[in-house]
Amino acid sequence: MKLLYAPASPFSAKVVMAAHYLDIDINLEPVDTVAPAEALLAANPLGKIPTLITDDGETLYDSRTIMHFLDSMAEEKRLYPRKPEKRAAVERMEALCDGICDAVVLVVYEKRYRTPETWHQPWVDRQWDKIRRGLDYLDENPPIFKKKLNAGHFALGGLLGYLMLRFPGEWEEHRVRLTRWPSAFEEAFPAYRTLKPHV
Ligand SMILES: N[C@@H](CCC(=O)N[C@@H](CS)C(=O)NCC(=O)O)C(=O)O
């Protein structure tokens, strides 16, 4: 299997960490999303990463579809609990982390893709409101570490790794639990050190 991805992407990091956790081998193929290569557009009309190409040549996106696919391939460990109510809670945690990532990515893209005279601060502020509310909730309700990890841990690992990379010093204040969470996660999942979003 081949994953079209970028090392800095939080959604890619979530999937790469999950595959590592499940001992599923995936060849990582870095792609540029700024000037998307034909291979990415052919696999995913949205030109977004992560995009998975399976051994059967099937293409899968987005990151949550890939997570569910990996989970279905897993032998011993799982990304989602079996009990419906526990599974719903993990899926909600993943949806919240991914939604915050969407907002952070929009803040980054405002400057990356628009010219300075068209930057629209109220739009950026609106995204930061989502990020702040989401992080406050997560600071109150961080995923805890029991025996097993799940998709919520990998989603939060991707999100916090991306914030540490793109906005260091801009999200940590008063969020003590969340600030400490990455080192606790690294203890539970040492591969976080190398698999978290990076450039
Ligand atoms: N909902 C998607 C979001 C993926 C996403 O936004 N990826 C970004 C990189 S972090 C991307 O591909 N951006 C390129 C673009 O929007 O054109 C997922 O969960 O995979």
C-alpha cells in the first residue's frame, strides 16, 4: 500500500501513527499539495492528503475513511472500541481534533494562498474561535491513557504536533493538561517522537 502524504500534515500524521501502531506496512510517498502532482489528482480529485492507494489499486480518502480501513485490516489491536457507545466517544474525539485541524489549516492557508491585500482578519478570527473553544474542551477532557490507544489519541497527537510546529507559543497558555499531553503520549507511544508532524 502507498500513502500520498506530507510530513507536516496533521491528518497524514494521524494515519501514519495509526498504521505504525497496528503494525501495518505502508510505503510513504511525499507529495506537494501546493502544486499537486498528477498522481495525487488522479488518485483524489480533491488533491488532498492523506490519500491511500491499496494493493488492489483502490484509492481511499479522507483520513477517517483510511483510519476505518486500517482498523478493518488490524489483527490484534484496534483503533476503535467495539462497544457502540465507547466507539462513538472515540469517533467524536477524532472528529473534534480533525475539525480543529481544519480550522488551523485554514488559518495557515489564508496567508499561504491569498495575497496580503485580500487577507480577511474576521475570517481568521472565526477560525481561531473554533480552535480556542475546541482546545479548551480538550484541555478539560483530554483522552486518557489506559492499556490501549485509540483513534482519538492519534488524532490529538496529530493536532498538537501541528500546533507545536506552526503556532508555538500561541495556544498553550492556561492549557496545562494539553501542554503536557504530548510528552505523556510519547511515553505511551514512543514513535510519536519521529512520526508527529514535522518539516
Ligand atoms: N478531511 C480531510 C482533510 C485533509 C486536508 O485538509 N489535508 C490538507 C493537508 S493537511 C490538504 O491536503 N490540503 C491541500 C488542499 O486543501 O488543497 C482528511 O481528514 O483527510
